[in-house]
Amino acid sequence: MTIAPPRIGVLGLLLDAYKPLFPGIQEEQEEFVRRLLAEHVGIADFVFPGAAIDRASIEHIVAGFHVDGVDGILILMLSYAPGQHVLRAALDSPLPFALALVQPDETVRTDVDERGLTVNQGIHGAQDVVNTLLRGGVRPALFAGRRSDGALAAFLADFAAACAATADAHRMRIGAVGALTGMGDIVTDEMVLLRRLGPQVVHQPVGEIQRRVAAVGDDAVRARVADDRARFDIDPALSEDAHAYAVRLYLGIARWLEDNDFAGYTAHYEDFGADGRFRQLPLLAASHLMADGYGYAAEGDVQAATLVTVFQRLFSAAGFTEMYMLDHERDAVLCAHAGEANWRLAEGRPRIIHRVLTEGGLGDPPTTVFAPRAERAVLASLVHVGGDEYRLVSASGRILEQVALPGCDMPYFFFQPDSGAARMARDWMSAGGAHHQALALGDTGARLELWCSMNGIEHVRV
């Protein structure tokens, strides 16, 4: 699955009245912006058409950004600029805005003159612009700081990823096959999901998958089995036939996703068992597809599938899990699911095992087994709280070093929340957090907060 880099329009603000006072100031400041963007070229595809010097040029440039298909707009203050000049363009734009307050000179030199003050005076222009935007109902993401200590790069990366994830969600299609009857926290109004966050849920019968599984060629299966053998430690007890069929399921579901332009999917495994034509549950398929960049959730949970798909865009790699058991001695939670997990998050070389599983009434499904890397992480669930409102419930913490559980034949990990396991569990329930979660590794808080803010989602941290 190929994901395009974020595209960010750069709106550089410069007051036209300064041009006759300081000849060459526009060219000088435009060059400053180009150098700045060149220093951060790997973060996004930045589109900078030149400085905007008045209301008309601001509105013209922002309109051009819409034509160019950017995901968000970054404001840079190249001098003082009046907030009212920006407001109409911001109000008429559906895109997220950010303002980064950075200067050509990061210290006040003793020989500074009026020109030097003017090109570095963005702070009071930023105050004017942001005050005006806030009063108009536009809440930009904000940064103030140095250019070279890594903080600006982190901010730009977070903003660009949140913009791209938001834009992608408005084009997103989620495939759905069945649902577990009676499961309450997976239920949502799919029209509200479409209207508020963007994804369209497309329900299809399991036969659409079976038809594509049956059409997979033997050569493609053999090639992928060989790839698995190069990438995983293979259980000697796993038969070649069982492995080949699991790969056939993966390739068939992948074709189903491609044919329907689905960015993620959810499937209830009882539908596979009841159909009568499947030999295994597609656990290996789900793991491979998450590793390919698709979103996934079990049991017809379109909200969790949406969130995992969004997390794949926000954090480059994400997984699906649920909380299985509290471990009070470790002050942690054991997390796992039926056997589906993104092995891109693995610590070391993952395994594929022969696994005895009676769920679904089908044959024993090959299953990946691994633990994610021991590092900072976040668990989150998307919750429909009624009406048009969604809430994100998240817990930050760290994944512990792998603990051997020989009887646990599926991917698992111990998550130690910053707030403590028992308190997190209580507060998660109090906030209405659901029992399916998206998992991402790293320090994700700032990026996740930006995404929630852009989409008007309440963010409850527990």
C-alpha cells in the first residue's frame, strides 16, 4: 500500500508597506523561507509560491493551495502583518492551519538596526494574526522556538502527519463483513462517522472475499510463502498446505481491498465459519495486511477499524489489540487479541506458528507470534458518545520487555500505563473507552492532540 507524503502550503506574511522602506526585503525573506523549508525537506512536500503582502495576495495564494491539493497551511511571519488580512481566507478554507513563529536571527545582536528588527519582528504580527483567527473561530496549531534544535522539525512533522491523516480520512473507505451481534461499544451511526470524520463504511458479503481467494494463482502463493520463510521463523509443526492456504487468504483479501479502494477493513470471523467454503480464519492475513499499511479491526468494529487506519497514517505503523488482563504485580495490562497484530512493530524476528484454535469451527490457522518493541506507546479507542460527537480515549505508557508466556499462542505484550494499571482501567471505563484499541509506538501525544483538535474530537487521556 503506497501512501503519498503530506503536502503543506506555506503562507509567508509580509507587510507591503515595508517594501519601499527596505528595498529587497521581500526577496530576502522569501529566501529565508526557502532555506528553512530545505532544512526540513523530508517532512512534507512544502508548497511555497512566495510572500503574501496584502489581503488580495493572501486570498489568491490560499485559493491556489486548494487547487494544488495541499493537506494543510503553515503560516510564517516574515514581518508584522495585519490579522484582518488573513481572516477571510482562513474562514473560507476547509484546511487546518498552523503558525510557526521563527526568526532569521535567533538572538538580538548589539549592532541590530531597523531593518534587522523588521525582519525579526514576527512575534507581534503573530499575536495579531492568531488573536484575529481565534475570534473568528479558526484555531491554528502553534509553535514558537528555535529552528535548529529539533523542536520545529518535530512540530512540522506532527502537523503534516495530522493534516494528511485528516485529509485521507475524508477520502477513506472502510470495508465491513459482518458484526458480532450484541456487542455494544462497536455500534455507531455510520452517517455521523462519514459526516464528522470522513470515512465511508461499505458493507459486503463474505462471498466477495471468497471469490477473490479462489482466483489467487499458485505462483503468487508460492512467492509469498517464500517471502514469509525469509522474514519469519517458521514453526516446524506448520504444514506447507496450511501456510499456503493462509497466504491465499491474505492475497485474496488484499485483492478485495484493492478492488474496492478500501484503506482498512473489519471482519467478523463467524461469517467465515458459517459460509462453509473457508478452511481457516484469516488471522495471518490480518497481520500481513496491517504490516502492508491497511487498517483493521475484528468483529465488525468500524470505529476501531477507522482509528487503526488513521493511526497507520499518523504514525507510519499501527496495530490492533485489546486489553486482556490486569497484572497488578507488574502494574501493567496484558494486551492481545485472537492473533491479529502488525508485525512491523515487532521486537526482533517474529514467528509464524501452527496454532490449535477452535474459534469459528475451522482448521488450525497459522498465526504470527511476537511482542512489540519495548518503548513508549499509546493505546486509544474512538467512541461515539451520541449525536454528532466522538471522543478519543487514550492511555500513554510503555511496553515492557517481553515476558515469555508459552501458553499464549498469539501476539501479546504488557502495557504499563503512566497513570498506573488500576487507575487507567477505572478511568478508561469512566470515559466510556471501548474494548478494541489502536496501538502506536513512540511519543505520540502532540501529534494525537493535533489530530483531535483538527477534527473537533474530545480527547480524554487516562
